[in-house]
Amino acid sequence: MVAYLRCEAAGFIDALRCELTPGCPHHSHVTVLRPRPLDADTAELAERCRQILSRFDSFEIELGDVSVFESTRVIKVSLKSGISELRTLHDILNAGPLAQEDDFPFVPHVTLCQEAPPERFDEFLEAARVRWAAYQGSRRVRVESLTLVCQREDGTWADLAELPLGQPQPVRAF
């Protein structure tokens, strides 16, 4: 389950990911639930998630700085805001047929590079920091939906269902 970045920064991040990891098949996103085997029917699962997500308003995240998960050497863009909303969605969705114990604490982020060659890691990290610091566009992203994805054998993803978050209702005068 991912929140695709649908914003100006997404194209920049996609290009940067491809510089660091040529052929990277994934569009820029924040993972809400990491990949896991599923035994449930996809349509039923999507409907269950749709009902859950309809209770949550869309929200904004703000992209932060480039940093590293030291234990895995993943280069990422951290988030400055929207973290609590993403953690809440993670915790609520990580139940029932989607339940799985995570190997690491859930930390919302945008992955830039994983599995960098060890001898080039510092070079990749510095390149990511310099390029991201030079980005002059907005770093704010509105999260209006999550997407249920399935990883194919070739490593690419199939989007199974786009699941909109509930929309704030206007206040009506009586």
C-alpha cells in the first residue's frame, strides 16, 4: 500500500532515483504498508481498505532533507510533516488480512536509493543531497488516496486499486 507522490517534486525525485538506481521501476511514493504475502481476495481486500480510508480526510505532507537508514543503507527523503497521519494509517491498515509484523519501526519516507554499491555509497549520498538541495519547487504534497499494489516477478508493480481518502465536507449554513 503506497501513497504515490502526485506533485511537482515527483518528477524530480523520479529522475533522481533513476540517476542513482538506473532502471528503477517505481514511481516516487511513501510506503504505508511494506510488501507482504496476501491470502485474501484482492477485490474484498480493496473494498475493506476503501471503507477504512473513507473515514480519513486527505492531508498534506512536506518533504524534508536527504538522510539515511544506517542499518540498511537506504538513502531517503525524510518527511517534515504528515508523519502522524501516515503512522495512523499504517497502524490501522496493518490488521486483519493485511497484518504483518514489521522488521523495522515504521518511518514514513521517500526512498531514493537502496542497495547502492558499498564502494559508491558516499558518492551516491552526496549526489542525492546536492541535487535535492538544489530543487527549488514546492516540497508539499497532498495525499488524497492510497494505492494497493502488487509486485510482479520482474520487480515492477501492478496498481490493483486506487483508494481515496474521505474528503472534508464543507460546513453548511442552516
